[in-house]
Amino acid sequence: MERIKELLYQSQRTGVVIFCQILLIPLFAQQQKVDTTHTYYLPEITVSDIYQTREIRSTSPLQIFSKNRLNNLQALQVSDAVKHFAGVTVKDYGGIGGLKTVSIRSLGAQHTAVGYDGITITDCQTGQIDIGRFSLTNVDRLSLSNGQSDNIFQPARFFASAGILNIQTLTPHFDDGKQTNIVAAFKTGSWGLINPSILLEQQLNSKWSISANGEWMSSDGHYPFTLRYGNDTNIQVSKEKRRNTDVESLRAEAGIYGNFSEKEQWRLKAYYYQSSRGLPNATTWYYDFSSQHLWDKNTFIQSQYKKEFNRKCVLQTSAKWNWSYQHYLDPDYKGSTGKSENSYYQQEYYLSTSALYRMLENLSFSLSTDGSINTMNADLNNFASPTRYSWLTAFAGKYVNNWLTLSASTLTTVIREEAKLGGSAGNHHKLSPYISASFKPFQNEELRIRFFYKDIFRLPSFNDLYYGQTGNIELKPENAQQYNLGIAYNKSISTFMPYFSATIDAYYNKVTDKIVAIPTKNLFIWSMVNLGEVEIKGVDASANLSMQPCEKFHINLSGNYTYQRALDVTNPNPKTIEGKTYKHQIPYTPRISGSGQVDIETPWINLSYSFLFSGKRYMLGQNISENRLDSYSDHSLSANRNFKIHNITASLTLEVLNLMNRNYEIVKNFPMPGRSVRATVKIKY
């Protein structure tokens, strides 16, 4: 009992989210004679028993996958898991090494930020992050926020996007009397997959601990597919294999964790990643072997420090240095040089400071300011070599009690840009407001009505501004307005059905000054312009049900469904190029999509089934039959068994992916792998 009170008090002091163990909540309820579903509100914190409770109480749509949920998704990379979030479009070019980007509610990948342990990852060259490079081996939690999360005590960059995908890695945790943790795993499967990994954690003393983990992954990716070509009256079919799809990657991380007291913590992380992958051709009529290759390297060092000075004031600082390198080679280039070979370099220096002030028991404010310098260089002739200086300041406030949550913020963005050669994009200054609310109308029912509005933008990428003849330094930021109205509900029905939750959100997004490429002098010379306008209307729905038919058997059911109309409303004049796509669904956006999962836990074996579904889409702006991509579904199964021998826990997992063996296409002419199998052996000490 005293331990529970201590946790509540500590959570109030530190301003972080603490999730109490399920077994402790009934104990506390039993002694205090309150409902076990009750959640204790403190400024900037929610103390709750399970992640779903946090999702239900959020003022904006929040989806969380815990480590256990990720283990049951038959997912190898972060991109595989993200496909199971509602309202998300993952553009996947096929295979393990294929590029994978995420878009929330059809706003575009450039509007989606990706965070890694509380600090965002940037790519000023393209404005989008390849989430296929992130493995799930060391991921503890994956969360997706539309608009922004209810946590106002965070860096200003987390306020600066239409949504954020946050990757939270494992933090060392030691059982009583244990100072060392070792986890080793080996994964193998179809298409030559080999994926060993290891994690080491060591507690140095009561204040300090360290961790190191790494993994290597290799696959030839030579999966079979069916090539179809010809016209509707004379379709030709041939059996082919994907070529130049090999991938090899290495990831290594090391961390130092200092927990000096309940009021002071510090973390330092070093990260290194490199990959080498072939770039296969599109599977068109003239499909042929491709020799194009891409090498990537990325390293960063980031640090976070948090200090609580007194009951009312908390300070947090973050710093990061990031370096990335990309080398592209096309040895079969038909130009005078006989090959095309280029290298690109990016660097970032980033600092952030955030302060939280609790004015009253239920009212708190935060001020965050971030500064960053981004540079890019390339071995191209007359390359602009731009440098971008960014300064972001966010002021936010939040009021919370048991039936109402109000949150509001304003973000100031100041951009200064320079280029060594040619003109630069100049300076930008914008204000971005946000407001959200969650209301509980019934005292005895955990039902919430929620709303948020956000006005945000995204800057043109360096490619948009400076790339060859297509770049345009006169581009304006692309603006997005977001509206969301939803209902969230959860309930403990009975001992047989201990948990049920459901959410439904209707949303409207409008994108103006959309950056698009159009032909200028001829069809071979294009330029980036602010021309597009898109209106997006949709509904996201999700449900989770937990059942316990007897003491040692658990069944978890979950699913989500998305309906959206994302229409190009740029120009209604049918005589213009834009008029041909007026009120047509934008490319690669299905009207309907969804996913589901069934997990069965028994004393002998754990079983899991998951599926993905996507309706028809169009590869270009004109919604005509020639541009249509068929709907698809993907079904996967897995079985897991745990073994314990003394202090060692071992597990064996078998997975069958794409059970129906369909080479469906997410991106036109880039078929996905058919049926495949994976096996994983894991040992924990």
C-alpha cells in the first residue's frame, strides 16, 4: 500500500507516465474501496494499469504497440508493425531491403516525424525517413500520435509535425539480486535470411548501468513472382525471380544510464548503422536485371538529462549529433561517363531545452526551445551545398481532472537558409496553433469524447529546393490543417472478458500549397511548384477485446478499419493538366483498409494470427483502369513456445508469412514476396 502511494507521489514529481502493474491496482482498489478501472490523475501524468487506458484517455488518437504485441505481429522491421496502425499508409517497394515510408491520414511521409528514444530523426535531403531500416529486436514500445500527444513536457520538434511515430528502445531493468542480463537471438528464413542479434546489460551500481546491443542481417531476396504483361485481350504470363534484391545491414548501439535519484536522470546513446542493398528494376514488360546499388551509413550520439528542482519545476535538456552518408551507383548508365555514381553527406547539430511548471494541482505549463543546424554536401558539379538553421519554440498548457482534459500549444518556427552556390530558399517564420480536449460525460462509464485542431506545415526538402533542374528555391512551405472528432470507450465486462475498448474518430484534413512536380520546357524537364490542394475526409475505428476462458488461457482480439476519401481539389478546369485529376483519389491511397489480430496464450504454446487488407488504389492521379492497383490481403501465422532451465529462458518461434502466397503490389511494378517462413531461437539469461 505504501509503495503504491510512493509511486503516485514520485510520478507527480517527475512528470512522467508510470504504468502500475495490473496486480497492484486491484490491491490498491481493495484497500481504498474504489473501482479497479479508476485512473489517478496528476499534473502531466496518468497512472494506469495497461497501455490501452492511456490510448482511451488521450485527447487525440494515440495507438501503442507494447513489446508483447510486437512479438505477435510477425514483424521483422518497424515498417511491418506500422502497417497495423489505423489510418496509416506504408509505401513499400518490396523485399527486406526495399524503401519503406509512412504517411498518416494521407498527409504524406514528409508530414510524419519519426522519434527515436524521445529525439526526432531528420533527413533534410528527402524530408522523409525510411522506416525499413529500423529493426524490432531492441524496440520496447512503438507509438503513433495524430496531431500531437498529451505530453506537453517534450522537445519542441514533437510539436512540429502532423503526427509522430515514436520508437522507444529497451531500457535496462534488473531483477532483485541480478546485475547482468544477456539476450541472444538467431533468426533465419526464406530468401536466405540470416539475422543474429545480441543484447548485454550490466548494472554497475545503484546509480549507473550500461547496455550494448547489435545485430547483423543478410538476405538475397530472390523471391519468385508472376510477371504479367500485354493488353487486356492478350495477357502474357511468365514466372520470374526478383534479382539485385540482396541486402546486408549492421546495427550497433551502446547506452549509459544514470539514475542519480528520483529527481535526476541522465542518458547517453551512441548509434551506428550501415547497409548495402541492390535496387531492383520495376517489373515492366521489359523487365531486366538491374545493377544499381545503394550504400547507407548513419551514426549519431544523443543525450538526455532531466532534473527536478522542486515540486513545481522540472527541466529537461537534449543534445544530438547526427551524420549520414549515402552512395549510389548505376554501372549500366547509358551516358557518356558509362556509369552514374554519386555520394551525399548530411550532418546535424541539435540542442533542446524544455521546462515544466506546475502552477496548480491540475494545471501545468511548459516551454520548449530547440535549435538545429543541418548541412548537406554532394560530389555533384555545381551542387548548392545548403545549410539550414532552425529555431523552434513551443509554449503549451494543460488542465486535467477526472472528467476533463484540455491542452493547447503554439509553436513558433524560424528558419534561415544559406547555399554556397546559387540562390537559397531564404527565411521563414510561422506560428502553428494546436488545441485539444477530452470530456467524460458519465461518471461511472469510461467513455470519452475527444477533439483536436492543428495547423501545421512542412518545409520543402533540399531535393525540392536544390536538386538539378527540378529544384525551385521559391517554394513555400506545404500547409496542413487537421480536425478530429472522436469517441473512445473501455470497460471491464467480467472475469471472462476483463477488458474491452473501442475508438472511432472522424477527421478532415486540408493540404494547401502542396509541393508537386510538373513538366516545364518539355516532358523531360520538370520543376517543383506549390500547386496542389488536397482534401482528406475519413474515419478510423479500432477495437480490442481480452478474454480469459480459464485461469491459464488468454485470448486477445484486436482490429482496426479505415475509410478515407483523399481527393485532389487543385483545379476544376478539365482543359488543364490539374483538371484531369480534379476530385480523384490521390495516388497510392486506398479508400478502405484494415487489419486484425488474434492471440491465444496457453501453458504449452502461444499462437497468433494477423491479417492486413487494402482496397484498390491508383498509382497516378487519374483514377482510370490503366492506373488501378488491385486490392489485396495478407495473412500470417506464428507459434511460440517458451522453455526455462534454471536461470535461462529459451523460446522458439515459427512464422508463416503471406499464407495465401500472393505477390500483391503496394507500389506499382514492385511485387511483394509470396509465402515465406521464419524461425527464431532466443535465449535470455
